[in-house]
Amino acid sequence: MNEILQQKINELDSAKEYECWYLVKQDTSFISLCYQVEYLRQFKENPQGLNLETFIKKSVGRLKSDKPNVTVSETHRALRVAAFFGLISMTTTSYSDATITPTFLEIRSRTNGSMRRQICIWILSSDKSKKCLSVRALMNNMREFGKNSDYTQ
């Protein structure tokens, strides 16, 4: 069993009668998480007298008014998933204490802040994607060659 999962099971098993726990589903969309981490970065630079939860909720509200088709979780708790993706590093249980990783900073640098479109372009232009696309093209060409040739088995 996964070590982290086993630790959580042990923690829940040792809970006292007055303690309660709950499981929640958080957004795991990579692009959405990049937006969340960007809001965390902005909050760390200038919290504007708000707590992180309110800051993210307002930031997502502004994003949705500018780009209604973009879906980003309004809760700061989605940042926990960003830690699993390696976009932030959690050293305490407080999200505002999280450290933004070089991985996210590189994504931010390469996308120039335009997460949705640029991440898709970046993924498609990666070396692995190019190899995959060239293999697909080769396979398609081989199929076409087989259909249009005089070669028989």
C-alpha cells in the first residue's frame, strides 16, 4: 500500500471520539492548478490585506469574468493537489507557507502567464510529443503505402 495512504489510515484509526474527518474531491486539472499556484505567487508578493482563501476567490472571479469558459476552483484547498504535481512544496499545513517550486516558475516563464493555450502548445511541441507524432505519421504513411502499392504478401 502507498506509504502516505497508510499513514493517513493510521491517523484516522487513532482518532478520538470527538474528532471527525472528511474526504473531499479537488480539481486535478493541470491548467487549473497552474492558475491556483499563480494566485498563490501573487498573494505572497502582495496579499492586499486579504487571507489566501479570499484572495484566490476574488482572483478566480476576475478570471471568470474575463474568460467565462475557463474553469478554476475557487477554493485555496486545491493547492494541496498542486503539491502532488510538484508545483509547490508544502512544509507546513498552511497553504500560504507553501514554496513555489522551480518547476512552476519554469512553466510560468515558458507560458508567459497564458496558462491554458500555452501549456497545450508547449506539451505538443515537446520532444516526446514530436516523437509520438512522428511515429503516428509514419504509421499512417505505412497504412497509406499499403493501400496504394502493388506489394502483396
